[in-house]
Amino acid sequence: MGKTNVRMLVIASVFTAMILLTVMFPFLRILNEYAHIGDGVIYLACVILPAPYAILAASAGAALADIFLGAMLPWAPMSLVIKGLMAYTMCRLAGGKQAGPWRMVLGLLLASFINVAGYFLGSWLVYGLGAAAAGIPLNLIQSAVAAALYLALQKLVRRTAGKYVK
């Protein structure tokens, strides 16, 4: 394994831990749903990391948080897929050093759609249509907060990452 791969694995591991922590400590909990800032950290991982590493960090961090939270254990497989798809979307559209504003906005909108639709479908399967519909506003709030966090910090992360990621 080359020096670059080890560096990417280390950075991905740090992001996995940050995602785990920012998902585990939600700022808003309503019934069986909770909102957190972990999605914003997932988006920031996509600024620095190549897609496979960002997807790994997003999927592992979110799924592990669901497992460690105990009550969210049934959501771990769904989070693994949903957060991985969100990271893939952001990496493809807004990752790398030179993502234009329209690509960032499109990436955020599509990743938010994946988040809301994915958890809607999961809630529908687990709790029924009424509960799934009731979770939409909270998932929209979570997506908006994640987008704001990303937009506020992505320039700083891009500039700082240049020192460590070649």
C-alpha cells in the first residue's frame, strides 16, 4: 500500500469518527426520528477524500452511530446505504478542489433528496405511511442544516486540505 493510500485511510478514519460523533449526539429528537449535523461532516469529507474513502467514512460512521445508539440499531443497514449514496453524490458533483457553485448546490439538493427519500422509504417499511410522512419535515431540517454547515466551512476545508492531501 502506497503512502497516499495510507494517508487517505487515516483521513477517512478521522472522518468516520467525526461522523459517528456528530450523528450520535443529535440536536433535535422527535419520536422515532432524530436530526444531527453528521450529514454536514459527510459533505465536508467529500471535499477532501476521493469517493471510495468518503463513501466508506460516511457509511461506516453513520451505521456505527445507529448501532451504538442502541435504539437506532434497525436503521444501521439503511443508514449504511443512504449515507453512502449521499457521499457518492456529493463526491461526484461537489468533490475535489474546483467545484463550482452550481455543482455544489446540485450536489446538496440531490444528497438531500436521497436523505429524505431514503429515510421516508425506511420509515414507511418499518412504521407505516403516516409515520414516514411525519418524518419528512425533520429530515428536511437536517438536510438544510447540513447544507449550511457545508457551505460555511467548505472553502476553509478545501484550503486547509491542500496542505495534507495531494
